[in-house]
Amino acid sequence: MSLELNISGKTAIVTGGSAGIGLATAKALYSEDVNVVIAARNQERLEQAVFDIQSLPTTGTKIIAISADLTKAEDVEKVVSTTIEQFSKVDILINNAGSARAGSFLELSDEAFLDAWNLKLLGYIRLVRAVVPHLKKQSDGRIVNIIGGAGRTPRPNFLPGGTSNAALLNFTRGISKELALDNIRINAISPGLTDTERGKTLAIQNAQSLGITVDEYKAQAVKSIPLGKIVKPEEIAALALFLVSDLAASITGAEIQVDGGTTPGV
């Protein structure tokens, strides 16, 4: 039995699509003949991402990039309106743009919290609000919020990110019931330690806050993972594809953890 995703011909927006999990997901969607719009702040990295994605085999799928700062409501609207102008529809939203600083609580300013909340928490909410009217028109839509394990298992040296993630889990579960009335599914993926540039930056910040070397921090982190390995971005991308396909037609308001068994409890 082969698993057919049946998402060919759909149009997806992927935020934070120029690197890491976002780029891996954009590549995976493109390879399934989905038109992809990637949004990120750095124009040079966006151009490189488009070049990399276009090198993949496809049957006429299109990829476009939009430079956007998702802390700005007008840029969120630009991403969605440009998608509609180019493809006349949007079917899939992958919310992935967001970052937060790691560090000791007493060393973090208000700005560290506000920056994380404005980019990730409000950025995700703004994108959902912007795409939902278009999804309602077609009585179909699929949204995946890439969140993170710190929303369920708080870490004292990652509170800006953890508070954002916890709020996004609440938002995802809460809004799922309203969106379900229009056959719009929204789910969350919470990656653990992942092999991305962002993951490397967090490792440096965490090591500094703990007063140890980066290698020592990485060794401790891997040791704490029952499966003993760091998550690959492609693993998150594969799960995102499943969640936006009809194979997951009865899944909404769910969070799936991809962390090698790290998260304790339920």
C-alpha cells in the first residue's frame, strides 16, 4: 500500500522559508507539485533558497519568494495578497518564522520577551487571521504551526521562547474548533533539538548562560534525548506534509512532538 498525499496543484505559504525547517518543508511541498511562497526577512537568503528549490525535479510547480518582516501587520498582508495575485488561491499555511533568545532570566530584558512574542506569537496569529477568509471561501484549508517543546516543558533559560510556544499551543487548540466549522484544519508540530542554524545559535546562547562550552552543552543535550540523536529538519517537513494531506483529514487541534522522546509526561 502506497501513501498518496494528493496535494498536487495546491498553493502553500511557508514563513521562515529561507533556511532550516522552513526550507526543508518548502522543498518537500515543491517536490509534491505544490506551488510554494516562501517568506523571510533576508532577501539574499531568500534568493539562494529559491535557487536551491528550483533545482529539484517538478512538473511545472512554481516557487516565489517575498521579503517580509512578520512583526509588521502590513508585511503579513503583503505575503497573503501577493500569493493570491500570483496563484489566485492559498490552500496551506506553514507558520515557521520565529526566534527567541536563550539566557538567564535576570539577564533578559523586556525587549527579549517582546521581540519573541511579536515575531512568533503575533506573527503566527496575524498569518492565520489573514489566510482564513480565503480558506473559508473554498471550505478547505490546512495550517501547521511549528512551535517547540518549551511550550509544554518550560526551561528556565528559554523563557521568552517558552512563553511564546505555550501561548501558541493554546491558540492552536482554541481556534481549531472555530475553523473546523469551515473544514479548515490547524495543527502544531513541536520539534526538539533540531539540526538547524537556529539550533546552533541556541546552543551557543545556552552554553553561555550555563557557563560551559558549546561542545559540553551539545553532549549534555544529546545525552538527555532517549533516542540519542538530534532531529533533522527533513523529519519535521515529512510530518508537515502528512498533516496538510487528506491522510490526516480527521486531525485538528493536535500537537505532535518530534523530540526523540525527550518530553516527560503527557
